[in-house]
Amino acid sequence: MGLLASPGLYAIYGKGAKPASTNAPGETACQDAKCHTQNPLNSGGGTLALAGVPAAYETGMTYPLTISLAQEGQKRWGFQITALDSNNLAAGIFSLSDEERTQLRHEIMPDGNQRLYVEHTLAGSHMGRKDGPVTWQIEWQATGDLHGPVYFYLAANAANFNKKPWGDFIYTRTDTAGPPSGDR
């Protein structure tokens, strides 16, 4: 996420993550051969947190979520998140509470299904802010068509701001919101 070796691509990904990089089923976590491969996934000693995911969602409710990332020595930051149901289909609706630092992205997957993502913007990469933590605020709504658990797949990049893919640390996590009590 965030930074690539090619100067032209660097400018693109500095404004958002590579498409489908949350480590959800059928996705990578931005550690394929073209991205951040130097450090193993979740290996840098930093922290990635997702606050606000309900233990059990209630249909129609909107939940504020906070993503937080910290890593000693790093100076640029990025993330991408999606929410999927048990069939790996988009679950609920994301909305932005900070349009300067976050943006929505729709992607059509190889199976033809659409996924909705929230990710950082250029301003949301917090360029030069050392060590973190950095945070991003978003919202997720549990829509009426949901049944069963919802899985939040989150990947984040704690980058060293050298405009190259090495020296960066990619973190991932999966959080689960259970279904309403009457739907279990």
C-alpha cells in the first residue's frame, strides 16, 4: 500500500492503496512481487487497531470506526478496509466522516461481484508524522439485507517515506461483528 518503486506509480499509490489490498479472501496485503516485500507481514513491532466494531450489529445502525496505526521510525501511513459477509460479498455501507483524509473505492472482483473499500487519501497519509499513532475515522452502516456475521478486513502500511517499497511494514487484521441476537 502507499508506496512503489516507480516514481509514476508512487504518486498514484500515495493517494490511496493498490486496489483490493486488505488481505480479504481473494486479495493480497500489498506484499506481492510488485509491492512491499522486504518485511514479513505483521512483523515490525508496530500496532494496528480497529475500534468501534460492534460485538453484534443491529440492522439500520451506523457505527463510527477508528483505525489506528503506529510504528517506531516510520513517517508515512496508509490503510484500506472492506466489510464482507460469510459468502465474501460486500456487507453494509461505508461512509466518510473525514473526506480530506479518507476516500471510498468500488472495485469489481474477478468473480464479478463488487466490493466497497475505504482508504487513505494523500492528506490522509500523514506525510512526515514520525512514529504515529495516526488515526482515520470512518463509519459503517449495517444494512437490512445483512444476515450472519460481518468480517472487517483491514490492511495498513507503516512506511519509512523513502519513496521505495523497502523499509515499510504491512499490518493486517480481521475483526468480526456478530449478527443481531434474533439472527443467530
